[in-house]
Amino acid sequence: MEPRSDAEIVALVLEGHTDLYAVFVDRHRDRCYRFAVRLLGDRDDADEAIQSAFVRAFRGLAGCRDTEHVSAWLLQIVRNECRTVAGRRAKRAQRFIRDDVELNRVAIEQPTASSAMLEEIQYALDKVELDQREAFLLKHVEELSYDEMSALTGISVPALKMRVSRACAQLRKLLKGEGIHS
């Protein structure tokens, strides 16, 4: 019988049933991957971040203080790994190469939007500063409250509201054609 809650899985994994960690990974992989691809804009970087995040989560499972909210704890690890990958990418001074095909494959919970519109939104989102993009995604894609975002990022609620506001303003500007291809 498969455990029903994340807390049950964590307890069993910590008791030595490490094979159940695969259930946990399967349960959270899509959400984490979607977040990582949207944050990093690149499938390979997202894969790297997700793989590292799940390894870190496994190794640090005993340190998870609130097993009832382990998904938020995992998302925080994914966020940190994405930032690490983005930092390494910047240090290597690689040019950003958009993977439009992969960005369109990422599960999006708005099936009525056209593919062209989604491409344009992702392209605009890629142009938004990382801190603002992250806040925007946590608020409007992952649908976290500002309090949850603050707990996840360690950033104050007013600062997060400002980041989301700035991201929205930048996205509006870019999507109105005032700089999307510059």
C-alpha cells in the first residue's frame, strides 16, 4: 500500500524504506520541473537543477522540520539549486540560447492560450530580472501566498510585493511591444 501523504513517505524513508523516495520524487517532479524551466528558461539547466535538488532533499530529509509542508521545503531547495545553476551559467559567460521547443512542452495549466501567445509570454518572462521573475512565478504560476513566498525565500512580504509588481509592469511593457525584441 502506497503512503498517502508526504509526511508518511518522509517518515518511512527516514525509517530506512529509501525505495519510497521514488514515490515522493514522482509526486513532485512535474511541479518542480515546470518551475525550474520557467525560472531558468532552459531545459538542460532545469534538469541539472532538479536532479541536484532531489539529491539534496534526500540527503537533508532528516533536517526537514515540517514534514506536513515538505513540498514547500522541496520547492525552496529547487529555487536555491536554480539560482546556483543560473550563477554558474553567468560565470561561464555563456550566451543565453532559448529552447523554444522545450518551453512550449512544459505543462501549462492554461490550455486555452494559444501556442504563439505562450511563446511570447515566456520570451518576455525571460527578459525580466531573475529576482522579479522568481517572485512572479511563485505568485502567479505556483499560486503561493505572499506569506508562503516569504517563508520560502526569506524575503520580506513588502519586498516580494514590489518584485511581483515590477515584474508585472515589465511584462506589460514587453507584451505591448515596447521592447520585446530589443
